[in-house]
Amino acid sequence: MSGLRFYVTCAVGLEELAAGEISRAGGTVQRLSTGRLGVTGSLETAYRLCLWSRFSSRVVLRLARFAATNGDELYEGARKIRWREHIDPRASFAVNARIDTNRELNHSNYAALRIKDAVADYFRDRVGYRPSVRAVRPDVQLILRIAGGSAEVGVDLAGESLHRRGYRTGAHGAPLKESLAAAIVAMSGWRMDEPLVDPFCGSATLLIEAAMMACDTAPGLYRSYFGLLGWAGHRADLWRSLISEATQRKKDGGARRPPPLLGYDGDPEMVKTARHTLARAGFGNKIEVAVGDCAFLQVEADSGLVVCNPPYGNRMIAKRAAGYLYRGFGERLSEQCDGWRLGFFTGLPECAEFVGVRWRKKIRLQNGPLSCRLFVGKIERRSKAPFHPRLAEGLSPPDGETHSARTLRDTIAHRFTWARLREIECFRCYDGELPGYDVRLEWYRKYMVVSERADSQASPPASNPQPMAHMVNDVRTLLGLSRDQVILARPRRPDDSRPPRLYEAGEQGGIFLLDFASASSFGLPLEQRELRAKAAAVAAGKRCLHLYSGTGVLGVLALRGGAHRWVGVEPDPELHGRAELNRARNGLSEKGLELIQEECLAWLGGGRSCFDLIIVDGTAAVFDEKMDHLIMAALGRLEAGGMVWFWGTRAPFAAAGISATAMSISSCSGLAPDDCRPQPLPVLWQISTARESPC
């Protein structure tokens, strides 16, 4: 058959890609509209599209177009179609109806029923019986489209959407349709001879579609069902010939060594699913997937393509976290993938700027009902020089406080020198040692935070009625900082519902979000810096639990240091919310850093997991009545040979009644650095058990 009239449908935004496939298959695009391309060509053209199209959804052979303003006209128009040329009376069929605009025909199920009646009556009149109706995978799938007063009827030669390749099991859904995934790879400009990396690979859809392109594999080869196979006009010899050709091309393409195709995902179960899917698709030895968060992404080649569909959420906290995730991901790309290109597909296009890449293309696409965009650009290394303020020689002190101001300057200068030598970017510069300056100064990356000391009871001297205002001005002058860089820390009002402004600061390679107006905690307790360093080192390879985990800082550092798993339990919703943002900012997955908002004692009583290291932050809550229960409950979740760390101002085992003969207990004081001396000084208590684990 030559000169057939049919149309091809595709997702919005893929029309040009689909048009290219039609031309390569020997067809001619007569009309192109949103999501639909009118085509003339041979039956071979239509068959090739069913077998080879990576971007199309359906290939529909046009049967008739007629006026239909109501149900009766629709029925009569359908009765006139020569159905025996398309449906065997012993076969099954179904009708897929869509109505765009029609005053009387405004229900798709009713319209489909009228077409079914017309087909049934046509065959009853001629052969005495009718084809059966089967909703799922019928022999012949009819397509009805009604717009205005016109109806169009056709046979779907694909039978079902072509994005259903057949290599994926139904147990795990994919967030991307395969046709969209193929389009993302193609529109990102992949050259098929260069490395391709997906740091958020999920079920490996992008990687599989790329591999099929590189290995010249027809996506339809995996399918067992096509609508053309049950169509009465089917040419089996032509189809067998095309299948034979595609099989040989797949064999030849599979013999070639493809470029490196690598995928990573933070969820071990998702990686397991991806490997199963790769095996079904025949690419288990050509695509490598592994458990890994984007925070640890590394590449070996000098150039290639990073292509990804990073997560984006619907909850407000998830959307905000996505922005921080994108920023951290962009920084990692800048460090590791200089000279590579990036195809970044997201449902949050307003957050794409956080990646920090200069986008060369921005393409509108649809992921189901979601309006998305594909951003394409080149990754370039960004400078990451630390900020070091330059101490001013002159200082204008408050009247009568020249000596104190000079001493203040020397103290701050000493602290900056001390911190620079140790590569510390968050530290306490001053803690109220001088008269007239009864405040606390803390440096966080590039911000100086001025706050009242919690234990301060002295009133300002008469000669200095506004010490806080003077301190802000003096610090700004001394360090040559802008007005925005010197922050007066004051807790926000309880009725203030605005999202807090968050500032970034770093420690041991992690980036953390600080709230200087929080009544609970800024988010990076300076007195716990050495505790965090010690815990991160000890936690390597271990399963760890942190009770009263605050903003999740310790978990981030421990995972960066090689911890196998980290669970943080925090009852305070504000701190828990910031912990989620810190997790995203550092590119860690929910499986690696599991954050739970719940009362710690209740959580311990309800779970079954056991841990090698359990850390209890005794400075974060009031323990007087429940400390003994909490410590004993924590010991009940300890693996054999594990240990509990308690960070607090008094020994937990005295209240818990733990026998010294049953436990090996040692105190590890001296962890607070010289610049952080809260009173009384917290102590790290280590409780190790030699008895058999209750787990």
C-alpha cells in the first residue's frame, strides 16, 4: 500500500524529533500541530514507525472523517465504514474516544459506545455475529476524535502507547515515560560516542534509552503487542521482514563497544530495580549502576554528558529543598565535571538557576500533567576561594573605651589567625571578656554574628548606653565588612510566619544552613565541632543513630566520612525542617540520611533496627525525668560491640543505674575547642557493652 494517510501523536515538545523519524522512515509530514503530525506514506513507513520510533506515542491509520453533531450522526457515519477491511468478525476490538469540543457529544464513554454499536450492527447485518469487545489489549484498537461538529475514526497500529517498550516490569513505575527519556537524551546533544552519566538514575530509563541509541536497537523489539498484528489489513510478510532487519541491526550494534554509561542513585532498592531492568533490556554488561549520592559524583573522562531528572517535590519543604539540592549538585559538577555538558530536566524550572550553569537551551516539555523544562549547558569550573576579612588598622571605639577596643581588635585578630591555620571557617571570636562589650561574636564563613550572651546579667555602663549598636559598628569597621555581613542575632517573634532567611556556612567539607533568628539554635553548635569530627571518624562503615539530632549536621559529616547509614531523630519541627534542607544542600539521599520527626523515647520503643553507634545529645533537651529510660532504651537498640555516646553536662549512667561491672564507661572531656567554652563544659561519655546484644 502506498499513499496511506495516517497521523502520529507525540508528547508536547517532541514534534520536531518525531518529524525527523517520519522522514527517515520514508513518510512525508503534511501537517504539524501540537502533539500531532499528519503523514502520508506507505504501509512500510507506518510499520517502521511502530518498530523504530523513539519519540512517538501512536501511529493511527485514518479510516474516515465525517460530520457528527450528535450521537445519531456519529452512529450513522461509523456504519458507513467498511469494517471488514479492518476488523475480523471473530476478533476483539475497543474504542478510545476523546472529545475536544461538541455541545451534544460531550461524554467520551457515550461516544465510544455509539461507535461500538455501529461496528456491532454492521457485522450482524452482514455475517450474523459481531466482534467481541475487550478493553485491555484488543486485537484492534480504534481511535475516535471529535472536535466541533466533526468526527475522525482510525485504527491504532501501535495498539498502545509506544513509550511502553516492554523491557520494564510492572512492579516499579518509572517517573519518566521512555519516549520522553529518549527525547531528553537526544535534545541534550549526546553524541553516542562519549561517556554519559546520570547521577539520579532511578530505574535507569535515561541510560537504557541512550544505550538503545548507541547500539542501534529498535525500541519496539521488546514489545509483544502491537495493534497492527490483529488488524485485518495486516501484512505479516512485511512485518517479519522488518523484525528480521531490526534483529540483525541490534546484533551488529550490540557487538560494538558502547561508550561508558554510568548511573548512580542513593536508594539501594532503586539500584536493585535498575539492575533487574538492565538485565531484561539486555544491557546489564553495557550500563553500570551503583549506589551513590550526587554529593560523591566523580568522573574520569575529560568530556562527556551528564543528563539527569533530579527529584522535585510537591510539598513546600520539598520544593525549597530541591533548590538547595540543585545548588549543591551544581557545585559538585563544577568541581568534578569541568568541560562536560549538562542536560538538566526538572519540573521546577524556577530553581534551575541554582545549578549555576550558563544555559544555552531551555526547552519546554511535558512530563504527564507536569509542565517541565530541559536546560542544556556547559559545565565550567568556578572559583571557590575562601573569604578572609582584612583587619583594619584603625578603629573608632566608643568614647572612653579605647583600650578595650584595641584589646578587642587583638583578640579578633588572634582568633582569625588561629582559625585560618586550622582551615576553620566557623568559630567564636569573642565572648564578653571586656568591659563595655558584654556580647558574643561568632564568625560563620563570611558573616559576623553579634548576640547577647545567655548568661549575661550586667547592665550596660552609663558611658556606653548602646553597647550592641556600638559593637556592630566597631566590628564592621574593624573587619571591613558590609552592612549585610554583620548580623545582630535576635529571636524572631512567635507570630512571625515568614520563611526564615538562611545563611550558608561550612565545616569539614559540608555546607549548612543557619538561622540567626532562631530561638532554638543557629544550626551549627560551635562547642560541638570536635565532637562532630570525632564522630565522623568513628562512624565510618557503621550504622549510626543520633537522638536529638538537631539540624542534621553530624549526620551529614558522618556520611561524608564514610558512615554506612545514619538515622537522626529530632522532635523539634523547626530543627527537623532545617535538617531536611541540610540533607538536600549536601546532595544526600533520604535512604542514606534518614531524618525522623518524633519524640526520641517513643521512636526507640517502636522500631526494630539496631545500630553500631548511638549518640545522645544531652544538651538539646531536658532529661531530668526521662534520661534513665532513654539511655536504657538506647542500649536496647545497640549491636554487639557497639557503643552509646552521651554528650552532656552530667553523667547519664548515674541516673540510669547502669552497673559499672556490666558496662565499660569512660569520659572523654576536652573536646570543646579553645574558642568555645560554654559553662558548664559538656563532656562526652562513652558507654560500651560487653554483654550479648539484645538485637
